[in-house]
Amino acid sequence: MKQRSAVTVLVVEDDANDVLLLKRAFRKAGTEPFPVIHVVNDGESAVRYLGGVGEFGDRRSHPLPDLVLLDLKLPRMSGHEVLAWRSEQLPLIRIPVIVMSSSQEASDIARAYDCGANSYLVKPVELEVLVEIIGALQGYWLRFNETAAVTEPRTFGTRLAT
Amino acid sequence: MRSLDVLDHVPVGVFVLTPEFKVSFWNKVLEDWTGIERGDVVGQDVTGALPHLREGRYAGRLRTIFEGGPPAVFSAQLHKHIVPARRRSGEPRLQHTTVTPLRDEDGRVSALFAIQDVTELTKRSRQYRELAAKVQAVNVELEGFAYSVSHDLRAPLRTMEGFSVALLEDYGEAIGEQGRDYLGRIIDGSRRLDSLIRDLLLYSRLSRQEISITNVPLDAVVREVVDRLRSYLNGELGNVETQTGLPHVVANRLTLVQVLTNLLSNATKFMHPDREPQIRVTAERRDEGWVRVWIEDNGIGIAADHQERIFKVFERLHGDDEFPGTGIGLAIVRVGMERLDGRVGVESVEGEGSRFWIELREGTP
Ligand SMILES: Nc1ncnc2c1ncn2[C@@H]1O[C@H](COP(=O)(O)OP(=O)(O)O)[C@@H](O)[C@H]1O
Ligand SMILES: [Mg+2]
């Protein structure tokens, strides 16, 4: 079981309504731990957040998340593209990414896993079902699942050398 | 070369060329195509009628023929007009030409040209290719359409459903009983639209997606479908009797599961109010390697007039209050069975029950 104090989830979602409903579902599920939720609205911002560049440079205000919830259909850079980028970022790839998409097309699902997604969930229409999904997700991914430490890319390089 | 006269009676242009590049035979078809009479060309140097045959790309290959080499093919793609000739419509004749060595009694080898007119064939195969490309384009478009439906149409639905539920939970007290009833209707409506969209997507996916056909054990599939339905209905499936030792069939497992699920869920849904529901799944061998699977119920039955329509998309015989549904279930069954090269049908007496059947080829265990 995890010994962390603040658990962080990065939500990559362009639909403001979906963001609101997702936050409500986290509240309603009532499962511990209740995470700090950071939201970005497109794939490019997700990459910048995870890479810690630009407006996301300060890790105190924008900590590396313990989990990423990723929509697929996003402006500018799709969820698939974010996954493809992540697959080449050695320490960052350790952060589990759960795809949350409306699409149930087999090709989308297969491609997400091919690009390294850790799980794939279909956004339900019923809020009740969303609450159930988020409850299960909190329990499994934030409570029981063991994550590997993710050090910043630069420090990781130095540590390898010693 | 008198023996060649028989070639006047075949629908192929034929002429013979000697190693000296003189024409020694010219059939009727060629007279017809070119307007050049046999008497005017036989015995003459080919340069008069067909000067290009003296050119490198033909002369070289013809020399091989005159040396008794293997036959040569001048395909219509590269050599359209060995014997320049127009059709009555004025368009050039596209030609497919085979050149074969022809040895006479003295061992001299000539070249026998047999020319097929492939103008029509080429035209038709081009039309076919264009049609195939169009169908392909439509399919790609449909795929994009289904994709966009699944994404873009469902997002606003989540908003409607989600915030109505949130409103009901957070402000239900304040808006009073009628307000709560209205919200309940919005929620029902969104859920209903969601199942419609989901069923339509399933229907369109089933008609587009490539499926692999294998030997499927009917026994296991029926058990799986009944078990899943039972847990989905929280055990309220009623009495389902399934025959044991069902044979293997030639099908795609997932498609067959979908078909049987839809038929069985109908059998449990359209129950008669005055009877204990009784459902039976049985199979029998039919002629010539076909297996027929029966799904029988003792429900409300279907009037003869309606037994065909119900297989079309959105066709229902009842209002949503009486029996909920989308009207797509049996359309999915029909398309599924088409994809499996099988058949489907129904026998029913209104008020007594229905016997739906599907037929598939028997497989090997
Ligand atoms: N087992 C059955 N008994 C009586 N009526 C049936 C049965 N199966 C189908 N039907 C009729 O056919 C219609 C179409 O069925 P279906 O396409 O599965 O749509 P749905 O189940 O959503 O109504 C149903 O609305 C019903 O009227
Ligand atoms: Mg149905």
C-alpha cells in the first residue's frame, strides 16, 4: 500500500463538461485517496506538463502526476500522439496512463495499447456508471498499484553515471 | 498455307509473317478491322502495312520466334495496337497479341500473330476498378462517420445526463416533485438516445468490420450467452432449457454470440403476462450440412403480417412503455447472419409464442 501524502492526477480533456463531471465523480466515489486534480485541455499541453517546460516548469505548482487520464480526441495533438511521445520518454513512461475515450472502435483501442496505454476505459453516458468506474480506478491505480519512482530526465542521467 | 483458312472463322485477328518479314496469311477478321484485303497484303513486305514490326522492340523478339523460340505475348498495356485498326465507333481497338512459331514441312519457321480485341474487356475492368475504388471510398467515409457519431454525438449526451443527475442530487429538494419528474424524463431520454446510438454503432460496425470464420462450438457459445444474460438480468432470466451436445458450426464466434444474445434477450423480454416464461434452445441437422438452431419462447408472439418487417432497423411493434428497446436488435441479427453466410427466420402464432431460427453450416469439432 502507498505511503504518499498527496496523490496527483493529470486529466487531459478538452471538454469542460466532461472535466466537471469527472471531478464530481471523484468526489462522489468517496474512495481514498482523494487526489489533487490538474487539468490540461489539449495534447500539446499534456506533453509540456509532463516534460515540465514553459508554464509547467515549476514542479511545486505542477507536480509530476501519479496517474494520467487521457482523452483521445484532443485539439492539436491527439491522445494517440501523446502516448507515442511518452513511449520514448524513459522515466516518464513509468507514470501509468489510462485512456478515457468515447470511442469503442476496436482500432482505437488496439492503437492505444500499441502506443503503450496501461488501460482503456469508455466514457459512459450515465453519471452513476462514471462514479462506479472512478471508484474502482481510485482503489486500483491510486491505492493498490505500485508505481516506480519517476525522477526528472536530467537527474536520471546523472544517476546512471554514478 | 491453305490449312490456316479455318482461322477465317474465329473472332480473332490472325496473320503470319515469314522470316523475311513478308506477310503469308491475313484472315478475314483483319480484312474487316483494317479494310486491307488479303490479296493486297499477302506476299508483300510487312513494311507496307505494319512498318513498326521492323522496329527494334518487335524485330528483336520476332527474331527469337523465327529461331523457334518460345511464344511471345504483347499485352494490351504495352502494345495496344499491333495492327492499327479502329472500331465502328471510331475508337482504336485495344489488342492483346500472342505470337507463336509456326513450322512448315521444310522446317521453316514463321510467326503466327493471334490478336484478341480487348477493348470491351479493358473498358469493363476499368469500370470495375473505378467502382471498387468508389465502394472503398464510401466505406472509409462510413467509418469516419461512425467514428464521429461515437465521439461527437455522445459527448453532449453525457452532459445532459450527467448534469441532470447532478441537479437532481444537489437541488432535488428545492425543485419540488414536478421538477424532479421532469429531470427524470431528461435522464431517461438521454439514456434512451445513448442506447440507440450504441446499437446503431454496433449495427454499422458489424456490417463493415472484417471477420474471420472458424469452427465454433455451439454448445459453449449458447452456455456463454445464457450465463451472461442471466447475470445481466440479475438471475431473472426465467426458465431456459438448452439442449446438450450441440454441434460445431462454421461462424465467427463474436458475431454468433451477438446474434444469439439478441434473440435470447427478445425471448425473455416479450413475455406473456399470464404465463411462466419458458425458453428453449435446440439444434437440428438439416439437408446438405446445415445446422438449424431454434430459439423458442411462449411469449406474446408476432402476427404474420409483421414477421418480415421486424428484421429492419427501427421496426418495433410496441411502444417503449410497454416493452423498452431500440428496434435494432433483429436488424443486427439479420446483418450478422448475412456476414456469416447463414440464414435467419421466424415462425410464430400471435398470443402463443415465437420460434426464431438461424441456420449455419455444420463445422468439424
Ligand atoms: N421473441 C419475440 N416475441 C415477440 N415479439 C418479438 C420477439 N422478438 C422480436 N419481436 C418483435 O420484433 C420487434 C423488433 O425486435 P428488435 O429488433 O430486437 O427490437 P427491440 O427488442 O429493441 O424492440 C420487437 O419490438 C418486437 O415487437
Ligand atoms: Mg431486441
